[in-house]
Amino acid sequence: MCERYQNIRWLQKVYIDFGWTQTRIADECDVSVRTVGNWLDKFGLVRNRHDREWLADKYVREQLSQREIADLCDTGSSTIGDQLRKYEISRDRNYRQEDWLRERYVEQERSIQEVSDLVGVGAYAIRYWLVHHGVERRSQGPAGQDSTTDSTRLKRWSRAIKERDNHTCVSCSSGQNLHAHHIVPRYEDRSEEMVYGIDNGETLCQSCHAKRHRDRGDERIATLIRHQP
């Protein structure tokens, strides 16, 4: 197995000077992208490390998703999420507030799609917060029906995530009570790529999974995870 990725000079040359992606380096050395990322972190090699203003401009003004920003920086969505929280950068999240949501959906009789377009999030996010606040949803025609998640595909996705991560929690290295976690939550992005994409998953133990949601502000989901048998 090629071990050049463990050589700081070689890694710096191809990653910083030549602009190779982590995926290309992983393919060249026949290792996982996560392994390459770990060695880049170990050597402190970071490409496209942008300041708060750049990140805020991309996320707030240009409305790029965490994944789109991650692609620009050749890193993971979770890393961008950590930076957004670190710099306290956030979009308008009025849609999470019950009064705001009721006014648009109930009083103004806007559709779920119209409300989602107002704030630049997926329709699933609006449905999630309507249910969260107990707001009764109006009946919808066939074109507006909720899309369902294919449970069989989701189980395959979960198995693939755990196999890729060697059935080990990526946060604490535990091998017990493992869950497959969506890095970009399904209530924010219901696209095919995000729901079933391997790159949007990571293996976490039950405790770390709950903590990840709690740190993201999803206390209700974290509670459900903590109380799973």
C-alpha cells in the first residue's frame, strides 16, 4: 500500500501546490478519504482556509449550502458546520418559530413550498417545524404530497456508512450501539444526494449521535436518540 500520504513534504506538494483533492490522493494511495483527511489534520495542512467574512458571504448572501461551501474548500460539510457555529454565522431561522410559521402558513394561507421559498430551506424543513409545533397541515393534492423515504434504501445506506467507517464511531472510536447519522439533516435537505449519499453520512455511537444533534440545537431529536433501546 502506498504510504506517501504519511510524508508531509509529498502531501503538501500534491495537496497545496498541485491542488489535488483528498479523493484523488486517497485513490492514488489506495486508502480512504477519511485517512487522508486525518493526515492532513495531523500535519496542519489546510487549503482554502477562509475567514469569517468570506464564510458569511457564501452562506448568508450567496445562500450556498454547507455542502457547496465544503466542495469549495475540499472538506466535509460537518467541518463547515463547525466553522459556522464557531463564528456564530446563521441564516434567518424565523421558520422555526411557531408564531412566525403560523402567520405565514395559517393566517396568510401560504403553501409549504411558498414558505420554504421565503427562507431558502427545503419544504421538508417547514413540514418538520409544523409538526414540531403541532400546526395542523392542510390537505394537499398529488403534486404537493410529502415524499416518502425508501426504508429499504435507507437501511442499505446505513449499512454502507458503518462498513465504510469500519463499524466504529468516528467521534469516540466506540464499536457499540452504532447509528448512521446524516451530516446535513434530512429536514434541511431532502434531495436524493443528501438522503442516500454516502458522503452525507457518518457512523456515531448512540451517545455521540445524541450529542451531535444537541450541539446542533436539535434537542428533541437528541432526546429521542438517548432513549432508544
